[in-house]
Amino acid sequence: MLKIEEKLRKEIEARRGELVALTQDLIRMPTLNPPGHGYLEICEYLDKRLAKKGFETELIRAFGTPGDSEKYPRWNLVARREGSNSGECVHFNSHIDVVEVGNGWSFDPFGGELKDGKIYGRGSCDMKGGLAASIIAVEVFIDLVPNYVGAIEISATADEETGGFGGVAYLAEKGYFSPEKVQHVIIPEPLNKDRICLGHRGVWWAQIETKGHIAHGSMPFLGDCAVRHMGAVLEEMEENLFPALAKRKTDMPVVPEGAKQSTLNINSFHGGLSEPEDGFDGFPAAIVPDSCKMIIDRRYLIEENPEDVRDEVVDLLEKVKKSRDKFEYELHEMWQVPPTMTEKNAPVVSAVAKAIGEVFGREPQYVVSPGTYDQKHIDRIGRMKNCIAYGPGILDLAHQPDEYVGVNDMVESAQVMALSMLDLLAPRE
Ligand SMILES: [Zn+2]
């Protein structure tokens, strides 16, 4: 007699073809975001499949969230299946949106072609492969452990690639991720089949504007150039801020290595006349720019205070102000998400770590993501701390041309997911 663990793994292996077909179906629905194309179609497809398996399903439109319109409605699916007895709930959350295709493809981005054990297409790795793996894992688990206790939930959510406001944030606000309802969350983002992602660094976006005075370009001394003022800000950043950030290291296990420190990206920079329209071949007018704007994207560590992140930039601007005549600036904070990291001994982490040990015969690698993902909303709005990202696929392939997901990786991570459910929801004698 095979042990139940072995039966689960064997059955998932036996459904390899079904897993491939499901992934291909999902890739062939081009859920591009922006603008947020085809959300209803993919939610209805999943709804039909999960309802057949005994799930109670809900289609939820995030009315009034950014981008929601009659043309591009923000649809989400939440499906729940109760077990034989009350207990805890394991929730798998996947985003259904994919980013734009871009150039450089040698495969049809929405063809879902299978070649040499890899399925190609936009969203294959990020994260329709993970969504498909979690569905197969859940279906096999229900078939082989029909008397499980507690509940299983699967959600397919909109807009992760644009901040998640019409997806997980909206659902969290409506109570779908409250600790009374959901106890364990696994987000099958492509972090690799043997790694557990505990959380992410913090993020702070702001716009700095320097002000000047417009004048004729032949007599710049009669005006005041906002771009030169911004130049002084950049110089101060180069000389002091960037070196200081590079020295600030974290104990969070962030990957890749280069992100184990504070970082700042200059996202955009603009001063003076606007860019001419394509095809315009006239000359620019002679003016002194009276405004210069720079958008910064600062990623920070769990060891840093959110207030200090802001104050550091204010101090820098004040320092420049002291050294320059007529220097004026405005700082406009855009958005902010604090860092989050689930404890290594949290129940969902232990269950997945044990399952990775069973499937791969080794300890998992614990990682933290350089950028944020939907865990931020589950943590902050949903007040749910027992949450990780775990799923198949190589993170570096996300958003790239010829994105793919490996079929073996999907099979093995589906096995890990099923064994994790067994650990968390097995009937107790
Ligand atoms: Zn993703």
C-alpha cells in the first residue's frame, strides 16, 4: 500500500497532460494589463472548472477602482470549498493579468506552444503556470483526501501588475483575507520550485520639483534655470545619498544579491520644453526652464524607518537650498508600502518547507523579493501575517520576451502544494 503522500505525488504526475492543457488555455486568453483585457472571460473559465469540483464561487467586480470601466471591468474570482469538518482555510491567490508583450519574441506570445518541456507565452511564468499548478494540486488533493478538514480557497485576481487595487486590495477591503476567514495564504508567483518567499522590501515613490523663473534663453541671467537647480540635487545624490544607500545592508534574505541593500532609482526626469511630437521638425523656442521634475523610486529595508526614508530626502533638499541662491522645491509623496516579512516559523512556511523537503530531499531556500507583490495588501489591509509566495518558474523570465514555464517545475511545485495542504488540512484521527 502506498502512503498518501506518494499517492498524491503519483496522481499529480499522472495529470501532467492536463496541467499542460490548462496552462495553455490560460495563456491563450490575452489578459493584458494595462488596459485590463479579458478579465471576465478568464474568471468565467476558472469559475466553471472549480464549480464542477464542488467550489462555491463568486465573481466580484472591483467597481470604481483605478482603470475599472464598462469597457475594461476589473473582475475577480473567489472560490471556496468546505471540508468534512470545520478547521483552517488554505488560500491560493494568483493574479490573472499579464504585462505588455514587447519586442523580441520568437514564439507567439499568446500561442502557449509546448517545446522541449517548456510552455512559452506572455504570463506563462508570471503567473499562469503557478495558477494552473495550484488548481491541479487542489483537484488532486480533493480527489484523494475527500474528508479533509477546514476549507480550500482559490482566488484569481486582477491588476497585480499595476498595484493590485482592483484585485487583492479590493478583496482585502471587503474582508476576503481577514484572519477569521483565511488562515494560510500561498501566492504562486514564480519564485522557483524550491524557494519560499517570505516577503518584500519597502517602497516609497515621490516627485521632486525644482522651481525657476522663465526668461529669454539669450539672457539666462534674467531668469532662473530649474534644471540647473535639479542638477545640484543630482550632484548631492551622487556624492552622498547613493554611497550611503549602498552601505546600508539588510539581514532580510533578499534576492538577487544586489538588492540586499537600500536602492534608489530615478524613474523619470523632465525639465524645460516638452518633447516635440513625432514628425515635428521645427526648432525649439529659446526659454529658461521654470520647472524641473524628477520621480524617484526608493526601495527600503525592514531595518529602516519609513519616516527616515522621507526625511533623508528632505534633508538633502534643505542642504542644497542652503548652498544655492533662490533654490525652491516641492516634494510630492506618491505612494508608500512598508516592508513585510513573514516569520520563518509561521505555520504556512513550515508546511511548505516540509513539503519541499519531501519532494526535493533538501531544505528550501528562504528569500525576500526586491519588489512588492500582492502580499502587501494581504498583510496590511487583510491583517493576515501567515502568507508567502511559492510557485514554479524563474523570476528573471518574468516580463521578458520568450517567457516560459517548465512543465517539470509545475508538476513538482504542484506536488509541494498538495503535500502542504495535506500537512495543514489532513483529518486528525
Ligand atoms: Zn506576478
